Amino acid sequence: QVQLVESGGGLVQPGGSLRLSCAVSGSFFSVDNWGWYRQAPGNQRELVARITSGGSANYADSVKGRFTISRDNGKNTVYLQMNSLKPEDTAVYYCNAHILAFTDYVSWGQGTQVTVSS
């Protein structure tokens, strides 16, 4: 099994920026797809952005043009650069990794709180 550890959340004013990181550790071959999800109170968890092993990315319409997902395969880490943050971006953000091992599986991070407020 692996462990995903997220960091970079916090409190930011509207219009500000944050960069989330998620690193995976443990025994595995590689990470196929990475994803960032978020869940606001009372809402279902939703996909924010996803990046494939080849580096192709897709985004939720609500964050297009403001958020950028990237990955560093050498560090087994995924990033989410969030710019022009809005109060409606407030949520717990979770990373998700499709782990390639002797048996492939999906693993989740513990979540990091992002609060956008003045």
C-alpha cells in the first residue's frame, strides 16, 4: 500500500493564489493518472482536474483558466496551482492516484482545507 500526503492548503483572500501538493510514498511501480477533487460542506465530492501519465490535463468548467494541474514523475508528486481564487472554491481538496503495482488500485489523500474569504 501507499500513502498520499497533501499540503499547501490554507486561508486566502479572494483573488489570491495557493499551490497544493500531493506526494505518494510506499511500494509501487508508478502512478498512472492523478486527480484533484474537492468537497464543500453539503455537497458531493467533485472532480477539479485530472492529468494522465502522458501529461494531458482536463478541468472542471468552474476552474478552467484559473487552475493548473501538473506532475513531477521523479518526485511522485502532483500539484494544483490555483489562481484568482473565489469564495466558491472553498472546500476540502483531495488528491487521487491510480497506482500501478502488482495489483493496480486507486488511493486517496487525507484532504487539505482551502478557505477563500476576506
